[in-house]
Amino acid sequence: MGYLACVEKLWDVDVHAASERDVCELVEQCTAQVDATVDRSQLVSSLAVAGAFSDVSMDYVTPRVQVLADKWITDLCSILNLNNLGSCEFNLICTDRVHPYFSEPSTKSQYKLMHSDAQPGLLMGEPKWKKRSQCVGAFMWALSRLDASVMSESVVFVLPVTLALVDDYEYRMQGLRASCLFVRNAEFARRSGTGSVLLSSIRACLVYRSDAPQPHKLLHTAFTAFVVVADAIQVDVQEWWALCDALVVNYGYVSDKIKELRVVSEQISIVCERLGVCVTRYLRAFIGIVTHVLESGICVAELQHVAAEQVTALAKACPQRVCVYVPSVVAALARAWDSADNSS
């Protein structure tokens, strides 16, 4: 079996059904058969396959698989004389390994009768790309190595895929990370308006989902993506107020969950830095959050330290207004320290 045939065999593997051993064997075979005489465009396309098994954001990439894939990538980059990907290489990867799955429906549209009103309703099949997780891995790997200065030359490939991932519950984490990668070219994201489009989709993700596999990580990634994109495109105060609203709403969902509560609390100092004295609008709500953390009896020193940091940030942002809440904050701190002493 030649190099290209081996690459295609690996690409066609059902990554969620195959064993780690089988995947590792195929990756090793591809690495051993790298052929410098193969056409450059085919080598670049195979680089995307290697990248798909190197991106750790994908759940099918184990540490062992990643190590083997990285060796394969090193060999290919040496032959291709590549450090980062230019727009030509990135666009070729998307054309060969990503775009075909995102541009075509997995099944033809079908009609069915919905409920009892006998009105025809459209039933769409599952997106084709969701049946080939490797295309998402290849996209994420390639985007992370795309030279940010040429992002404008690849936006037609990057933006539609990123939006599709952000809007998909299963792959939302990848979509949020891709959003952060996209705005590395902040000037283009701001000038073209594409950053605002991304921010609109990210804003819809700022809601706690208890049914997520790791809800605190998803919530943290969503807040991080919002801040990164908002900073890049230099949003106005209304967008930061929208983030404040999201913090208050999410606090209601996570007030009894340690990991999620920490995620929400940590954002307070971030909005204080961006809003300054304008954070006064949410001062009472934020003081309520940090005092709840301190008084809740959750004897986690790290979480209490986070809460104390948020109080400091609020005091710096609006010192004249925060003094009103000093007695309640001091009392909460005292109870927290007393609780910590008793638990030790």
C-alpha cells in the first residue's frame, strides 16, 4: 500500500469506533511511507490528515496518537519547507479536507407530517461533517497554524465553518476556540465586520448548560471567547454590559456549584478592567455574588481567594461607590476566614 492510499485509509477510519492501537498503527504506517516525490498539493492535503490526529481539542486524539501524528507532521513540514501555513496551503487543505463536508448536506431533504395538523414539515439529515470528525480536527489544526496576516485571504473558508461549529452543541468548544484563532488578525476582524458576526453567535453561548459533558469548561471557554473577540474588535460599553447581564443570569444557575461558580466569579475582575467606573451599574449584583461565595460555607481556599480578588477589582473600578458595601464585605470575609479555620 502506497503513501497516498495509506493516508486515505486513515482518513476513512471511524475514529469513534476504531481502537487507539489501530489508529496508531495507521499513523505509523503513513509516517514510514512519506514520499517526497509525491505532488506538493497531495502532500499538503496529507498534512491536514496528520493534523486531524494531532489536535488535542478533538476527543478521539489520545496522547499517544498525538505524539505519532506530530512526528508525521514534522517529516512533512521538513519536505514542504513549512513553518506556518500560508493562505495557499490553508485554502488547499480546506478545499480537500473540510469544505466538501460542510458544503454538502448528508442526506437529501425529506418531508414528513408533523404533529396532528397534517402540514408538511422539512426534516433535514444530520450535517455531513458530523459523520467525519477528522474534518473538524483538520480544520482546527490548520487554523491554529495559519499565518494571521493572511486571514483575509482565507476568510471564505474560516468564517462559515467557525459559525457552524459555534452553533452546534456537540462541537461548540471547537467553534469558540476557532473564534479566538480567527481574531488574531484583529484589524481585519474589526474592519470587515466578521468579528461582530462571530460575537453575535458567541453571545448566544453565554448560558450555563448542565447537560454538557464538562459544563464549567464550556462556560469558561464561552466567556473567554467573548472577551477575546470583544477586545479584538473594540466593542462599545453595551457589549460589556451584555456580558455583565450574562454573569448575573448564570450566577442564578450555578450558585451551588463550585467549579461553575468560580468561572462566573472570575469574570467580574475582567469586566471591571474594561468598564471602569461604568461597572457601578452592576455593583450591587456583583457584590452579592462575591459575598455569597464568601458566606456560602464552601471551604475552598482557592475559591475564596478568587472572591477576594473580585472585591479588590470592584474597589479599584469604583472606589467611591464600593465603600457603601464595605461592612457586608468585611463581615463575609470574616465568616469565610472563621469557616476556613474551623474546617482545618
